[in-house]
Amino acid sequence: MKRYQILTAALILLAACGQQTGNNDDTNKVSTLSASSEDSVVKITKDAYLYGFPLVLMDITRRQMTNPAAGAMYAPPNKFRHNSVFPDASFKNVVRPNADTYYSIAWLELAKEPIILSLPDTKARYYMMPMMDAYSNVFASLGTRTTGNKAENFLISGPQWKGIVPDEMKNIQSPTNTVWIIGRTQVNSKDDGAKVVVPLQHQYKLTALSEWGKTYIAPSSVADSSVPTGDPNTIIKNMSIEKYFNYVNELLAKNPFPASDKSAIEKFASIGVGANKKFDINTIEVSARQAVNNVPNEVFAAFDQEKSSSDKLVNGWNLGRKVIGFYGTDYYSRASTAYFGLGANLREDAIYPSCYFDAEGNALNGANKYFLHFDKGKTPPASAFWSLTLYDPKGYFVDNPINRYTLGDRSNLKVNTDGSIDIYIQKNNPGNEKASNWLPAPGGDFNLLLRVYWPKEEMLNRNWNPPIVSKRN
């Protein structure tokens, strides 16, 4: 995972229109589109670019993480990679790292056969096992909220599999043969992580159906020098539009689209985007080529504008999209969420409000002192847990003398005499009386992320919103 953030705001998906003018029997070519349809061509290109973005981003991420060259991030297909420590300020591999849960991550390849996911009895320990298809939709979310904490075996099968499900297993059929599991298990402290969570992680198992009942060892991957390195978003930005769309075409052939996408796919076919098709910029009228080639720049500019937009904030907080995790035909939300935070959860599992501004609308900066005040009984409404984490402008933890990067409901926060809670956000120690509630900040700009796992209904329907981050003397 590279450079991921959860920072979203609503924009409108551009409507695609236009007619296919090519020969329907020729799957490799499309006829030249006329200048009179230039506007339609550009609109269709934009929508096709947005549609394919999560597919490409997911595939690059999969290839990187299942390639031995990934180092500590590596695990072969159909095998878990467990992260069993929290990062510190020196960690720069992932933007906005988590200091609440240990991750258990796996990429499943289901084309050959189903994979059995075995989960232990976690007692009362909160955990979640969301599964994403190749389009980045969460098609199943296992764990405490949905399936409880008892030991169970789940058969994860691909879309074409029609075999017999073994007794006492539940079948979960994936819409695609590629599945990404991003499991998370709650950690309350370093000691708790070592004594409770790590032993649980070792009991999360993946087994090929043909190897059930045997000692299964997932085959190792062979190092692939063709796998691109670096930030997946940047890799895509550097692709020519021809390379990008032909990559999309390859992935559409491997990952059939859902029925709800049929009308969109039919429109995309008019420019050579679809399974077994070829996108060729030369089939587009010369007058439209410059605009078509500029589509990626326009798409990414729109994404980046969301990050700095403050017109949809609530108390200075970006509350995130209402459509997240599973997107239906909202292709803009799906693409934008992938750009800012590939692997986003369903809102029912977790919500991530973010804050860059204080009560006066100014950027948060360590030259000032701030506090976040929760009235009695008004802390974030979570059925699992909540936390507040501070990051520098690039999305990394901030080095500080007490190595504290987050505070939350497991932090033994000091409560005021009236039952309220104040969190002090500043560069220097606020003093012994307030030190337990101190979230250290850098000298310059910073931002905050509120994580709420298993949010209660009042947060889902936005009857509860984070309070304003205010300056203090």
C-alpha cells in the first residue's frame, strides 16, 4: 500500500453520452469518431477513465504486494501477511498509518479453485475481515459486527465456481477472481498486542479447497521485474492514455463487469474500451485528440481539488462520502475514494472524518495551541472504539518526545470535573495536569484524522459530528 489517504468530498459524475459507430463484430478496432461528436468523445473518455481507475490501481497494488521484491510488504497469493507492530515516526511506507489495529492482509486468486478462510474464536476481541473485489467494492465484511466472534470457516469462491461446499462451511462468492482481504484486529496497548492479538493473527488461516485437511503451504511467488515500483497513483499518472486504457481492457477481460454496468460499458466500447478491445488514439478525430489526451490531467486535478476544498466541511471536518466501500454505479465516488484511500471500508464498519482547519478556518499549525472538547457523554459514538491521530502534511506520524501519535477511548484520558474531556493538541507539553491528554504536534502544519470503528447510528446519520478544533491561550 502506497500513499493512501481517506479524504473525500462529493463531486458530480460527468454524464456520458454518444453512439457507437464502429462494427460490433470487430472487437479489436473502432471507427474514427467524427468532429461533430467531439464533446461526447471527451465525456465518454472521462467516464471510462474514472470507471477503470480502481481496476488499474488495485491490480498494480496486487502485483506489488505479491512480488518478492516488496520486502516486508510481501506475501504470496492466498497467504496472509500479518503486521504485528505499530509504526513510529520513521515509518514512511504508507500514508496515514494506523495505531489502533494490527493488519492481516491477503490477496486471493480464485480462478483455479476456492480458498477457505478459517477464523478463530476471538472471544470479545473486535476484528473485521472486509473483502474487496477487483473493482474495489467491499462485497463481504466478516467479523465482530456481522458474523460475531465464534470460530468459523468460510469458502471464498470465484464467480464461475459451481462445486460442492463442504459441510459446516459458509460460501461467499466473489464477483471477481481477484479478492483483497484487509483484516484488522483491535489492539489496546503494546503488551495487549503481543499477548492477545498476535496469537489471534496466527490463527487466521487460508487454505486451498483441494488442500483442506492437509498441511497447506501457499506457493511462493516468482520475482517479477516487470512489476512497476513506487506510488501506484503516480505510476498511473505517468501512463499514456493508450497504455492506460489497454491495461483497463486486459483487466475487464479477466474481471467481468456486473450487470448494472452494462449501459456504461456499451458507451465505452465506442472509443475502444472493453474486454478484448484495443484503444487507439488514432481512431479519434484529430480535433478531439488533444482534449482526450488531457483527460487524465483533468481527472486528477478534480481529485486534488477535493483535498483542498473547504465548502462542504462540518465544524471544520470533512466527514467523508456517504457512498463508500460499495459504490454501485457511482463511478466517480469509487475512483476518487481509491485515489485518496484504496481499501476504504463500508461506513457501517468505520468512518474517518479528517480536519485541516481550526474554528476560524485557518490551517492547523503547531505555532498555535489547540484543544478538542467533548461534552460529557459526547465522545465519538462507537460500538467498537475511536481514536484521534495527528499527521504531518505528507500524512506521516510526527516525531515527538513521548512517541505518542494517537489518543482515544483506550488511552486513559483524564476527565474534567463536569464529565467532559479535552484533548490538547500542541507542540510543547501542556503541563503535568494535562499531559495525559496531550497529542503532540509539529512546529508547522498538520492535520487530524478521527477513526470510529463500528459507528453507532447517530454517527451514520450525522446526528453526531466532531466538535470544532479551537485555539487556546
